[in-house]
Amino acid sequence: MKKKPPVENNEAVMEFVKTLKELDRRHYYATKAMGLMGSSIRAVCKAFGCSPNTVSRAISELSNHIAPPKGRQRMPGGGAKDKIEKHTEWVTAFIEVVSGHLAGDPMNENVIWLNINASGIRKELARRGVKISLYHVQKLIKRCGLKKRSFRKNIPLKSVEGRDEQFVKIKNVIELCIRLGIPIISIDTKKKEIIGNFKRAGQVLCFSAPECLDHDFSTFADCMIVPHGIYDVAHNIGYMTIGLSHDTSEFVCDNVEAFWEEYLSKVYKDAKYLVILCDGGGSNSSSHHIVKQDFMDLAEKLGISIMMMHYPPYCSKYNPIEHRLFSQITRSWSGAPLVSVQDARDRAAATETKTGLKVFARISTKVYEIGRTVRDKYRECVTKRIRFDDTCHNWNYLISPT
């Protein structure tokens, strides 16, 4: 009897087999064992380290022209059986436990959540005499359509008169500015950060577990920074100023002036207007006279008219800079401590996204005075240089240079 030659077992063949999907690999073993290459099941198993049952099943599939359904590697019906189908009492007891731990939004019956976790459900089931693993509790939770979700900050604290009209106006102005090539920027001051070896939220890739101070007391910080951001709505460009003094309207106007000189004036060479979107409090307050005075000075320096558009109270989260720039800066600052002001600046400048966000960053060491008062001729200047809009006039006004 002629002896069958051994199966080829070189590195190239083994690498080729590794690239095959499970079904193709199984059929490849079968063709070897069926004599196309003069081999046998035992020789194939020895050469490729596979199970005889796998090869035998593949030979049966090829001989009887049996193929798994499209998109599958095996015939349906395999794998472990679902115990939940056998134990219907699990489902009944689970529903009884969950029903007593439901919470929800009284204004929306579709918003429901559980105030008990999987381990707690398992303990409650055990008290009812139902012994079940944590794995099957999690499967029951999934079957009910429950999934871990985070709460979204979408509900304003109060209802403000003119809120909807202002949002419609801002939307229309944004579309108009983009269409006509008028610069429109979104500004705001980010949360103050302490500089030093303090723990920050998030994780970072490292070779060993890093250590930081066990308390986040600002008194032990090297300093505290005031990050002010500017976002070009049309071109997806961010500008971050790391301030070391106070968050004042003068600080804000200096940052806008710097962004104008370094970037905006070069992109919008013939611009005679600048539209600014901001919230209505703090250094951007829509009611403080000192803010209007500083922005009048800014319009005078730049030689352009500035259109101020404030978001209604309790609606600052809708400001584009919040979710297009600040969220990305937060990601860049997460994980590792901000060990120095330069480190905070460099990590902010390195921020980028798949949508093409680019960030310029600088450090401002200027000291800003707080508690300033307006000049004597302030009201006369307001009458001459500020024109309030008919729609929501407290939030929309045009400042002209002299």
C-alpha cells in the first residue's frame, strides 16, 4: 500500500491559515484530509493542531453541500442553552423586585431608571428564594431594555421670557454670518484650575501607577489659572488664553483683541463687523455697565462694529464654545496633573478632533483690577454708540466705533 505523503507544514502555510475565517479554515483542513493533497484526518490534525471533530464536521459539510446561513461561521443551534428560557420563575421574580425600585421623571413617563444595581437585585432575589448568578441578573436587565445612561444637562433652571425668540434670532444670525463671511465668535471663561501635582479626572497611559498629592487644597497650589476661550464658529478654530489674574471684562476684551490681531483680521480681511456670542453673566454680563464700556473701547481699538448677542439666563450651555472647544480642552487636560502654567498651555494647544478643530493658546501675565467704575461720560457714549435691537434688546445690541 502506497504511503500518503505528510501534510505541508511550513511557516508560510501556517501564516496563511491564520488569516482565514473559521469556516474557511475548517474547509481548508477538510480538503487536505479528503485526499486532494493525499493526506488524512490524523495527519491534518497533527500538522495544524486542530481537533478531529472539527475536520470530520467540515468533511461532512463539503460532502453533503451544507453551508451555514449567510453571515455565520457555524450552523445555528450551537452554544450553551439559555437558562432563562428554562427558569420562567426568574423572570417573574425579577419583575417583582425591579417594580419596587423604579424612579423616574414626573413630567415624562418614558424616562425611568432603577435605583438599585445588579448586585442588589441578586440579593433581593435570594431573599425570595431565587438563586441566580450575577451574569444572569445582568442578562435579565438587558432583556428589559435597561441600559446605563448618563443624565444630560438639558433642562433650564427657570423659564425666561423671550428665551425662544432669542434662540431663533441667534440661529438666524449664525447662518447669515457664515453665508456672508462675517466673523462670528463664541466666548466664555472656563472653570478655574489649580496648578500643581493634584489628581485630575480620567486616566493616562503610563508604565507604572503615578502618584499625586492626597488633598486638592488650593492653598498648596503653585497658582490658579483663569482659562478664557474664543471659538470661531465658521472655521472651527479655538483660541485659549491662560490668565493668571482676575476674570474681568477687560481681560475678555484683551483676549478678543489678541485673537483679532493674530487670526481674525487675517482671515476676514475686509470685515467691518464682529459678532460675539456669549452668556449673560460674569465678565460677559448683559447688564453691567463696565462690560459695555470695555467693549466700546474694544470696538474703538479694532475700528469695527461689534454685535453682542447674549444667551438667555440659565442657557449658557447652548453656547457653541461649551461643547465644541471646552469639552475638548477638558479631554486634553484629563488624566495627568497640570504641573505648570506652560504645561496647561501646551496641552490646550495640542487639542485636536476628527472634525479638524485647531487650537491656539497663549499665557497672559497681565494683572487686572477688579471693582472698576465707569467713566463720567459713559451714558452719553452709550446713547451715541450703542444701538439696541428691537428683539430682546437687553441681549442684542450693536456697538459702533466713534
